Amino acid sequence: MKRLTLTALLLLCGVAFAAKPRAENVNITGTGSREVTITYTLTAAPVVVTLDIETNTASGAWVSIGGEHIQRVSGDVNRQVSGKETYTISWLPDRDWPGNLVESGRARAVVTAWPLDNTPDYLVVNLLTTTNLPTARYYTSTNFLPGGLFSNPAYRTSSILMRKILAKDVTWTMGSVNEVNRQTQEVPHSVTLTNNYYIGVFEMTQRQWALVFGAYNSNNFSYEADHAMRPAEEVCFNQIRNSSGTAAQTGYEWPDAPFDGSMLGTLRKKTGIDFDLPSDAEWEFACRAGNGEGLWNDGSIYTNHVHDVHLDRLARNKNNVGSPSSSSDASAGTAIVGSYAPNSWGLYDMHGNVGEWCLDWYKADLSGTDGSVMTDMTSRNHVRRSGLANDNIYHLRSAARASNAPNLQHQYIGLRLACRAGL
């Protein structure tokens, strides 16, 4: 059988998934081996559209060539689209998948239309105003992220990378029963969250904070070589949501929208996306990543509350240079986000590095609660999750809860962003 380049083959063999809504009339043309143009129509819009390229194996199964080979795509793809009779995607296979040949009839392009209430697993939000990139782009996995998750520093500096958490109507037990050094505020109770949501793959970094708010918000661990990708810290709850400074404005507590001049208010205006902090229950659900009591969030066993080798792989903590010997010790303190292993859902640093503010007012006894955001202001403190970089092991468990006054600024307290899933 004659062997053809992938570009030539695609002229013969475009397909679309039968989704509802769905892409139809997929047509592929090529210019030599340099550029492939894929056109399609939609049965309904607006939708989010993604692209995959598949080849047919000797056994007859269709498999993706891998998102790392489908990087240089542009046009009506990886974003919300609407308002056209025909949509167009451009792909550069000679740069993404050079030198590859396939036999005739053994490759295809897959165009998938995602309804707005079920968008893809990864959301990338561009913070730069000087690019032509759409504010929000969507990808089915980290393999499709342009440049790669860690090879491209944008996901920890100039863009915010979010992971979709399928939590709607899932019933689970929040809190703990028998964990070593458990605290009384970890009352086990049944929770059923009502919505899917996106949550940050990484803690918000100093560079991201600066692009939103105009200056690095850190007085610590800001060493020239790497401070941009260390977590933003010295940030208080009020500054994040309820004011432009440490003193709260009235009328901006959840469920009200953030104060316009707060970091979140500014970020919402910049992106058009309803960014917020995660709730107490949303944070714990995402941290656990489907793993139960007595386990770290990658499924490994919590073995020792003094020095746990599993945690050393997962998070910056007191035992792996979370406590700097001096103010200029660049190897210690907070770590560059993503320096440790992810949890089972691909989220980084949820067991340590910086504590992370949550929406809820703090309540020690959660007996009888259902996971809704706590609006009772009796304690005058907000929930803070995730252990600090200089914390003991037992403070870094998934169930561990703490609280701080909303005007507190601390060198080991920062944040992780969340927003609703779907548009």
C-alpha cells in the first residue's frame, strides 16, 4: 500500500464524534506538508471545540498521536465558538509531528463539540492584555497544553491553569474519625456538593498576582532567580475579596460578588470569569482526590505524624527545608509551585507550601452541615486550608482545618483560585 504523509492522508479521512451538540461536515485540506486546514459546521452553538488527530493501529483501534504532537493549532479550536456557518482550524504537522508517515486510510481528525455546561477538563485563562490569545482556552488533558505543563512557564506566571472537579451530586464524608493527631474541628459529616467547579492546578503565584494587582505581594522568599513562580503570600482574605487593603468593606462577603477593587474583583473584570476562593468543602474534596481517611491525596498511606516519606514527595513541609535557616536562604521557605508530586487529580501543593484561604467563615463544629458555604460570622475568622511550609506533618492532612482573622497577612498564607465549571 502506498505510504502517504499525514497531511496528504487527512485530505481523505476527516470524521467527527457524534456528540450533542456535535461537529459535522469535517473537511481537511493541506498545503504541502506545512499546514493543514480543518473546516467544520456545528449542530448548535455556542460550544467549546477541541481537536485530536488519531491513527489506526494494526489491530484496527484508533489512537491519538498524542496531544504533544497537536500543539500548533489556531482558529476555532480550544475555545468557545459561535456565530459562523463554517468554522476553521489550522494545524502545523510539519512542526508538531515531523517526519511521520501513515498508510492511506489510517489517520483521522476528531473534532469534538462540548456543551457549555460540560466544558473540557482543563481551563487556561490568559492574564496578558498584549497577546491575541482568547482569555479562556480549554484542553482535554495536560498533554495538549501548548509548550507542555512544566516546559512552558506561562501556566505558573502569565496564565492561570484550572482543573475541572466533577463534584455535582457526589456524596462523600468530610472530616476524619481516627487519623493520628486529628483535631476536634474535623467532625465527620456527609456532604453532597451541588456543582462541578474548576480549581487551580497550582497555588496563585507572585507573578500572577502582580499581573492582576500591580505588584508582587510578598516580603519573603522573593529571590530574584525564582520568585515569580513561588506562591503569592502575605495576602489577607480582605485584600483578596473584600477590599483593596487589609480592612474589609461591608457587603462583599459570599454570596455577594467581590469588591471591585479587590484582587478577585479586578481579576473578574480583567477576564470576565467568576473567579473566587473555593469553599471549605470544595477544597477538601479536591485535595482528597477520591482518596479516603488515613491517606495522602495521591493514595499513599499516612504513616508517620513526625516525618512521613510519602508527604516529603508531595509537599514542602517542616522536614524538607520549609523552615529557612536565614532570610536569604533561597533553597528554603516556600517552594516554586509544582515542585512536588501532584495528587490523584493532578493538583499540586495541596498538602503544604502555603496555607490557602477559603470562602467560609470558620465554625469548629460542622455536625449537621451539608457542605454549603458557612455564612455564620460568629467566629470572626475565615477558614484556612493546606498546611504551611514550616508546619508539622499532622497539620498537612486533607482533613486538617485552621482559621485566621481576615486581615491577617502571613509569610506562609496565600490562595488557590476556583470558578464554576461550564459557561
